[in-house]
Amino acid sequence: MQANTKINHYVMYKHVKEKISGTLQEQSGLQEDTIQIIIEEWKSLIKVTKPQFLKTILGIADANNIRPLMEEEWKYLQTEMEQSFNVRITTGILVTGKDQKNRDTTWWTGKKKLQSDNYYLTNYMTYMKRDLPQKVLETINDDTDAIMNNLADPDLESFSRYGMVVGHVQSGKTSNYASLICKAADAGYRFIVVIAGGQNNLRDQTQARLDEVFVGANYRGVGLLPEFKREKMPASLTNAKNDFKIETARAQGTTNFDNMKQPIIVVIKKHTKTLDHLLKWLDIHYKNQVDKPMLVIDDESDYASINTKKEEEPTVINEKIRLLLQKFKKSAYVAYTATPYANIFIDHNAKNEGAGRDIFPSDFIYALEAPSNYFGAEKIFNKDNEKYVVEIPNDEVAYELDDDILYPPNEIPFVIKHKKDYDGELRKLPESLKDAVRLFVINIAIRNLRNQKKHNSMLIHISRFTGVHVKVKKLVASYFEDLKAEIKAYGNLANPYNFSHLKAMKDTFSERLQDIEFDFGTVLKEVCLLVDSIQVVDVHQKAKIPLEYRKDIQSNVIVIGGLSLSRGFTLEGLSVSYFLRTTIYYDTLMQMGRWFGYRIGYEDICRVYLTDDMNKKFGFIIDATNELVSRLNVMREENLTPEDFGLAVQLHPDSLLQVTARNKSKYTEDMYLEMNLDGQIKETRWISNKSDDLDANETLLKETIQALQKGEYEYVATDSHVWKNVDKTIVKRFVENYRLYKNDPLGLKSRMPIEFIKDYIERVNIDWDVVLYNGNSDTIFEADSIQVQRQYRSVTEKHSYYEVANRQLSRAKPESIIMPTVFKKLKSHEMREKLMKPVLFVHALELGDRKNNKIEAVGFSISFPNSKDPFVNNVKVRINSVYKKQLEEAYREEAGEDGDYDDE
């Protein structure tokens, strides 16, 4: 009886929410108080209307489900509506190629769109109103209009276009290219190929989505709309269960494009065999080039599409994509990715006599903006907000086992770097993983109590090997069964906390969810009702039962996987992630982050369990990516091209690893690396903890301040001290004599590329500004008449160095101290665009570690101005054999070359 009451209790809330959501969808422009006004109107309506009339108004089948909503429920409803509809989003950034600048790039919006009935687009927009706010739909429409303009009018006699759309991980790229497909079909593109990632689950998920929003097969999705016309339904040569096969296409009767009035769509896995089948099918029916226009969408285009070999013998998948494009007289190729590094490392001049030109996006790059309600890397790994990250203790995991330590059988830590036979050594779960499982169970209960009875997922990604997934699943399932048994036996007792699992659950709740509106007793009662619905599943190509989110029942799943979950695949309602994979490549790391996306109504309970090392890597990625997108914006303003952007990325200070990996060079120990420091800020986030180095740097700072006082430089004194137009010899002496942590010569880990900075100072003949900051510490730094309070910084002591907390030595927007008032409200990277000279910031520091020790130290930062003629450093560096081996191993792992991966 209790279960039925719960279900009935939810019906009223669900229908009221749907009605309010529908009303908001129809609003052309939301005011600040629109949502509140509409909610108050519904409150009044429900209060004064009889149940039999409300039943009709709300479309509720059983009048017994009519009830007043509690005030708490109205608050949940308002929060969800605000997070869904009060969304800020802007159109993207477009950079076009040289040839593109001379073409007709208004053919769609200025002509074809006005002449078309826009049948497929109208259906798409009408159907998507139920899922996306009007502002988001409008932006998708504007973005895809811009992309369409940069394709080609299908009525042209022949064309080939190559473009790239850069989005954010799990931010809605599929919605964007679904809209693009609809417009392409309206414009007259007859053959549409979607290359949807390298795993079956991603291809199947993409196919199901396009069936829903474009095809309308079996009268589902857009097929349910009153405006749907069966005679205009696209012909799909693949379906949600079957990839492309020649016999399947033959069964469709689709052999001649001339006989087809509707567009044809194919959704294929990025696999050699599938591409080969498609090419053979085309060759059977068309001996020469096909003269009908084709659009190719390459999703996750930085994965497997890129040629990493010599141009004379390109990789198989790369070659087959190029052959597919060559097969059509009219072709448009659009690469979609959240991590564009590999795509723009492609040689834009590369051409093969057989396969044709490579797939560099020479015609356009379009960078999408994420909506304000996107739960992305910048929000999760923000320097000032660490509430979403739970650090996995160092004693629970090890990068590699120490051969000198004899571990007791049940005390072996989980090994991050392991081989495929590791499953035999894996005997127990880390305690932090058990904590994460408990948190996930609690989160399901909280969402149910908030009337969010939707799918819930937990991700466990700790290996790339199938055997390890299977073993981890057994261990997790065993632990969960013990937990479940105790919950069912004792969870409803008045005081159940004498039992170990239930006490641990309460501890998890108290530590992880301190600001939740429910007490643990309320949550535990809900847990008792739902715990039987939770499943533990492993996802890989050998899994016997596929992961599927049904529409007729709530799924609550703990998912263990690796590569099959690391690109494109969406885990519904993901609130807890436990992540122990590691890689030295930024793009691979970002793609593994399935926790990015939209978490409407439950963002506050989402947590990501990571090691401290991985947490820092994600922080570095944010900085690098933000700077690259900022540079793309500058290139648009300066009318530069995709080739220029490709060069900018390769020369970016934080791109050294991507360059070496993507070129798949024969790694030599001597390497020539190039870098462009324009528009960057570099800091000593790692400070040597050797007493000799600390003393030498202290002396160096005093001597530098004394030299500045003796020089005839413009001096500005506030609380801090500023010297302007300083001769670079003073800066050169400081930088060359500053004692850095010595075991990071390239600056790849600390992000202080000192050899490039020295080269910049030597070769760029320009004066500098120098700033000595005043802090708020009780200790004083003095150099003759100059006196400042030291700046206090929290640090963690590592082997041979102190690491500054939150990866930030300088205060927020350090450049503001030398900026005119009119520029002080700009963001830091925007200020650097206004700089006329580089700025050296010297910091007299007081460091505080976890033991509350106080250490006097010196650090420095440098802000580099942008210049119209970028200064490029070219520095020869030497890497040791260990680092060389790490690069090689990491590349083999990503390329899938060494073993029993889960996507074989």
C-alpha cells in the first residue's frame, strides 16, 4: 500500500510541472519574475478548483491522485524551472578559411532557408520544445544557421567543404548536429552519414536519438507530431540495433539516389569494417563519382579519424573517410569534438594520390558556447570551489607497487597503472570506493524525495581492461549486497546505527552532504524503499547484458567500464563518479569525464572521486582550454584562418604533450619544441623547499628591489609597489638566477616553461613593468626603504617542493594593478590583450603547510601581452628515457595497441 501511495503522490507533482514547463516554453522572452508569477497562478488555481475539474485540466487519469502540493514541493518545482529556463547562452565563435572568405556564405539564411518549407527543421524544433528552453533552441538555430552558411548550396555543380565544430564534453553537441542534419535535409542534401564514435553503445545511442528527432521511425519521436508526413520520412539504412551492412541496405530497396525523394541517413560506428561495407555498397551501384550532395558528420572526430602515420600510408579509418568524401562530387565534412587538439594538428597541405586531401578543417572552425546551466569542468574544478571533488587518499591507491615493500595480502593498495592480468591480484575495494557507493544510494533517495524519480547512475572507471572490469563488478556487487542486506534488515529500526554498514552510511551522509534539506532518518526510510531497484552492471563489448535506460521504469545503476564509457556515451542521471584512470594527454582525460553535462535539480549532490594528481590535471586543462578559446576569439576579430588557429594550438605553452603524442613521432631524446607565450600568465606554483634555494631567492629579491630603486624608472607607490618601463636586464637577471624546483625542466608539470621565458626575455627587445605586492601576513619583507607585508599562501609539501594551493600564486586578475580604470573590470585574459609590455610580478611569501609551519619564500609571475606578430620560441630540449617511455606507452594505450581493451 505504501508503494502505491508513493507513486500516486508523485503523479500530481509531475503533471503540474509539465503544465508549467509547457507554459514557459511558449514564452518568447522570460522576465526575472516570470517563473514565480506562473507558479503563484497555479497555486491559486489548484487551491480554488474542484478535483474533478483539475483532473481534466492536468490530464490526470485517476481523480484520487489530485491533491494540494506542499510548499516544499513548490520550492523544488521553482528551482527546477529556474535552472531549466533562466539560462544564459550566446552564439558561437566562427573562424573561416582563405577560400571561404570569397565564397557565398549567406546562401542558406539569405536564400535557401527562405525558399524551403523547412519541414524537417520545424518538426525538430517543435519536438525539442519539450526538452530544451526556448533560449537554447534559438541559439542552436542561430549556430546551425552559421554552420549551414559555411557548407555549400547543394545545387552547386560540385564542391567539397571541410569544417569543425568545437563543443564541450556532454554539453549537447548531438542536439546541434541533429538540427544541422534537419537543415541539410531541407536544403537538399540527399545522403547523410553520421560516424558516431568507436563503440557499439555510442553508435546505438546516437541512432536512437536521430530516429527520435529526425527520422520518426515506427511513429516515435517526431513521428508522433500531427505535422509528420510518412511520405517524407527519411530512409534509414541502419537502426538502433544494427550497424550498416550491404544486405540490410539492399533490403531497404535503396539502390538509386535518383529514385529517392526523401533523404537517406546512415549512422555507422567508426570502424574499418563498417566504413568498408559502406564504400563497397556505393561502388556496387556507382562506378564513378556520385553527383548527389552528401553531408558527413564525424562525431568524436579527434578519435581514430586522424592520420597518425606517414601520408603515403595513412591509417585505415582516416583513409576510408577520405575515400568516402572523394566518392561524391558534392561533399561536406563536419567534424564535431570537445577536444580539437588532434584535428588541428593535421597537416592542412597533406594529400594522397589515392585517398585525396586530408580532413583538416580548412574552411571553418565554429566554437559553441555552453549554456549557463552546464555542469562542466570549470564549475567542478574551479579553484575557489572544491565541493564537488572528493580526494581519494594516497594510501588507498598506488601508481605502481613498490618492489621494496612486502604488502600483506589484504593490504595491497589499488594499482592505477596495471596490466591486463591484474584482475588476479585485485582482492579488495578501496574504502573510498565503498564510500562512493554509499553516497550513490543516498543520492537516489534524495532525488526521489525531491520528486525527481528519474534514472540514476554511478560511474566507476578504474581500468581499460575487460578482465579488471569483471573483477571489480564482482567486488562491488558483493559489497553492495552486504550493504543492502543490512539496510533491509535494520534500516527501519528506531536506532539502526549500531550496525556497521548503516553507521558508515550515516557518516557518508554527514561528511559529503552537509547542506541537504533532509535529515538522515528521512533519507534512510526512502533508501529502504528503493534499495532493491539498484543494479551493478559492467559495460564493455563482452558484457552479456547491455546497459539500457528504459522509458517505462526508473533505472538505478552502478556502472563499471572503461573505453566503452569514455567517449560520447551518456550515463543518465550521473551523480557519483569514481575515477582512477590516468593519462598524460589532456584531450583523452577530458573525454573520460562522463560527469560533465546537465544536472538540473541535483547538481548540489554530485561528487567526483579523484586522486589529488588527477584533480590538478583537470585544473590545468581548464586554464589551457580557456586560453585557447580566448585566442580563437581574437583570431576571429583579426580575420585570421583555421590554419592560424592550428598553429596557435601547437605553439601553446600547455600543448607540448599533445604535439608530441599526436604527431606519433619517433620519440628521440633530443626534441625541438616551439611555443608562443603571447597572452599567457605563468607562475611559480611549485617552489623549491631546499633551504639553500629559499635563502638564495630571498637574497635575489632584495637585490632586485635595490636595483629598481637605483634605476631611473617611473615609480608608483600604493600599498604595493610598481616600477614602469624597466630595462629588461633587471628582469633577465632575476629570472636567470631564480632557483626553481629542478626536476621539471620543461615545465610540463609545474606549468613554468622557464627555458622559453628566458628565450623570450633575451630576444624580445622591450621594456617591462615590475610589481611587488603587499600582502596581509604578519611578517615583513624589507629591501632598503621598501617594505611590504608578505603574501600568505597555503601549500602542500611534496618531495623537494611546496605546491601552492588552488594552483594560484597571484591574486585574481593580477594585471589590474597596472591597468587604467576603464579596463579594471575585464577578465584577466582580456587585460593581457590590452597590455603594452610584459609584467613581472615578484612575491614575498609566507607559506603555510598542513602542520601549520610558516616558511618565508619568494615566487614570481609573468603576464605576457598579446602581439599582432606572435613571437615564437624554438627551444631544443632533452627528455630522459623514462619520460620517453611514458609518452610511448600513453600513445599505445590511447590508440588501443596493447591488449585486452573493453572495446575490442
